[in-house]
Amino acid sequence: MIYFQSKKRYDPVLFFVLIIIFLICFCSSSFSSTLTKGFSAPTFTLETIGKGTVNLKDFKEKQALLVLYFYSPNSEDSLKGIGELDKYFKNHLTEEKYEILLVNTQKNLGEEDIALIKKYLDDNEIIFPVLLDEQNEVGKLYNVEKLPTAIFLDKNLLVKRVYPGFTSAQQTLIFQYVSYLLGSTEKKILKKDKEDKELPACCRPKSLNL
């Protein structure tokens, strides 16, 4: 007895529907990524060290560059990154075209922890606002998996760049990009001023208040 094996037929309509579903799922996952260049940064509100609050929406169209710097005070790399950011912007002319928000991800902050953060900022003359993300809600919102992470937003709060780790190897390229974006140039220090800065604090000439 001869059996004829029937050929399987694929329904073209079903195949087309499956392709559409795949594309929708792929595009949705891509568009929902908060770290995708060119997409709107998720908004949030966080308390600051000064017991005030900061809403991301308040920074829209206020500056050419907004940096969200996610860090932990327990991470040496995080603190080094803050120092490098502070050093760059202090040494370059930017005409206040930027804003940097330090997003502290440390959990269960007590009064002693807050005091240590304030002391670090004061000792290093850092004026960047510190936002408290104790529950890591904003960190999860931005898919931050490595500390420190710097996220650059433009004036419309669209994602421009994401730098997980913010390593020293990255920083040269990062600051070259910032210089290009903001049109910033390194400040020229007069020879006398440079010599004065190299002197111990006790021996520096006191400026006159006129």
C-alpha cells in the first residue's frame, strides 16, 4: 500500500501576523529603553540634601547640557568621577550652559551619612546638588547597573550620551565631547595667579575688598 505524505502548508496570513507581532515587541522594547540615544529621559522627583525637592521637568530648556551622575559615596571610583567633573567645569569657560545633578544611591542614609556627604562637598568645594535615591527607584528607571554612571541630557531632556562606569579611560573622550557641545575653552591662568596658588595658604597674598 502506497502512502502519500502530505506537504505542510504555511498559512501566509498567520505568518504575516507573527512577523508583525515580533516587530511590535522588538520596537516596544527598544523604544522603552531609557538609555537609548535621542529618547526622552523619564521624569522624576527626588529630595535633596537640603531637604528640598528636585523635579527633572524643571530643567527643560534651562541649559545646553544636564548631567545625571549616579554614584555611591562608598565607591572610590564614584568619588573620583565627581572630582573629575568638578575639575573640568572649574577649569573651563562654559558660561553656565550646564547643570550637574549628583544622584546618591546609598540606602538607609542616617544623619551621620548626610553629615559625611556634606563634609565631602565642603572640603572639596563642590557645589553640585545632591539628590537622594535611597530606594533606587530612579536608578532602576534609568537602567543603571554600574556605578558611577553619567547620563547626558540635552536642553529638551533627550538622552545624548550614557557612560556606564565613567572610567578614567573614557573621561578624555567625554570631556572632548563636552567641550565641543558647549563650546567651552580652558581658562587661562595668569603666571602670577598660578604662582600664588602654588604657595601655601598662609603665604598667599590676601585680596582687598574694595
